[in-house]
Amino acid sequence: MEDNLESVSYEMDRHEESPSSGWMRVGVVAVASALVGGLAAAWFYHKTLAKLRSAEEENQHSEYGISDYDSGDGI
């Protein structure tokens, strides 16, 4: 009979560990998701800054403020 009691208590202990391992998985998924989201945000921010810098450089090297519609004919 002792064997039956030990096996029942062992079964109960084993089932009690399952929810904690489930929470551990949720935690790991949450951390991984936050990491991937942070990397995506950093990549997007870096790409946006690169576009703004290139646009600024293009404006500095343009025709020094002379626009296309100013033909120089005089008004």
C-alpha cells in the first residue's frame, strides 16, 4: 500500500510543476518578443535617420536655392 501512496503523491507533485513550466515558457516568449520588437524599432529608427541625413545632404548640394520654376526671364 505504501507504494500506491508514494506513486499518487509523486503524480500530484509532477502535475503541480506543469503550471510553473507553462509560466516559464510564457516568460521566455515575452522576453523574446520584447527583444525582437526592440531590434525592429532600432532598425526602423536607424533607417529613418539615414533617410533624413541623405535628404539633408541633397538639399545642401542642390543649386544653392535656385528652383526649377525660376527661369530668370524676369517678371
